[in-house]
Amino acid sequence: MPTLHLVRHAQGTHNLTRANHAHPDPSLTPLGESQCAALASSFPHHAAITHLIASPLRRTLQTCLLSFKPVLELHPEMKVVALPEVQEISPLPCDVGSEVGVLEKEFGGTVDLGRVSEGWNVKTGGGRFAPVMGRLEERAREARVWLRRVGEEWERENPGREANIVVVTHGGFLHFLTQDWDGMNPEKGTGWGNTEWRSYGFVEEGEGDGEARLVEKPGSWRRRRGSEVGLTETEQMELRVATEGRLVEEWGGV
């Protein structure tokens, strides 16, 4: 069964001040680049990684390329696959990606942009990537199903080996992707720190129903939280509702 190593991007210029949220598709700060170097040194699973996936925004692509350089050195043929489904949730300029042509010029040699089509960065008008609760949950589901399928296909082609997939994405979307609202701070929009990573497996139940559910691996939880107990189902729902309220208040999403 595939393992997902989920990573929030390093510090971008938009993380410095609220005013910087007006910067379109920002890059990493010097501190963000240092955070990537630290992650490259400390991440213990480089040799096991079989896939590198990232949101097509600039900061996530940069984070993936810098933090997982050891993986790319081990596998020169590997490219980072840009996956629009895991882009950030808000319609703010900092969370709207660049046009495909711009990405091709900047990342074309190292990133597979085959899944990034025109309109992937349109978040207005109620489209697929709009900040609407139902659509956010649906694309998170689509991402989970796609990641599971990719991992399982690789495992069938490589009997006896487990797919280990890195996904570099965003703080807000990570809660939708994992369906885990533990630590969610509505003011900050996430409970994940820059370059924080957690490892997840797929839940066996629900296979074949168009869903793919995740659960954090015990070793990942212990590394972060020790012997703490996770949130109850009621507490999870309360944080999800708070997030929905924030969408309505800030962006008009429902």
C-alpha cells in the first residue's frame, strides 16, 4: 500500500506580511531556501522515494526541487509532477498560479507539466478551483484517488516494493487533503508549519467507492506529538465548520 509524505512549502514572500498576499505566485524567501536545505538534510526517506508531486505554484515547485534534490540526484530521469488538484484554496493573488507558458519557461526542464492545462489558475466564477467548500472537498478527493492509483500501479509494476510518494502542497489545502483539522488555526489558515512533513497511509476500507481515505502513520504521529491523543470526531467537525466560516467571510466561498 502506498505511503504519502505530505509537505507544506517553505516560507514564501507572501508569508512575511499580509500586504504581500497581493503578490502573484510568489517565490521563496532566502529563509525559505534555507528551510529547504534543512529539510533536504534531515528527511530520512530520500532513498525510498518513488514519486515527487507538487502543486504547480512557484513556491511549491521550488520547495520540491530544493528539498528533494537528493532524490533527483539518485534518479536523474525523475521529474517533479505538477498536480493542479493540490494547489492552495484561496483566490488571493498569492495563491493564484502562473500561466502554463510561464511555468514551462521557468521549470520545463525539471518539472512535468503535462497535467497543467489552460485555466488551471482560474479561481473565480464558481469554476472547478473556486474557493467553495464542496469543490475544495471534491478536488481533495480527486487528488487522493489519483495518488492512490499512481502508487498502486507502480507497486504492481514493481512487485514486493512500496511506493513512497512526496506531495508538496499548501497549508490550507493539507487539511482538505488529509480530512484532518487537528491544529487548524482559522486566523493563519493552517496548522502546518513551513516545510513540515507528515507521513500517511491509505485506509483499506472504502476501496472501490470512488474515495481514498488517509490516516497518519503511527511513527509520524509519535515524532510530532508523542503520546498525545488526537481530536474527537466532534472536535474535527468544529474546526471544519470554522474553516467553512472563514471561506464565507473572507472570499465568499460556501
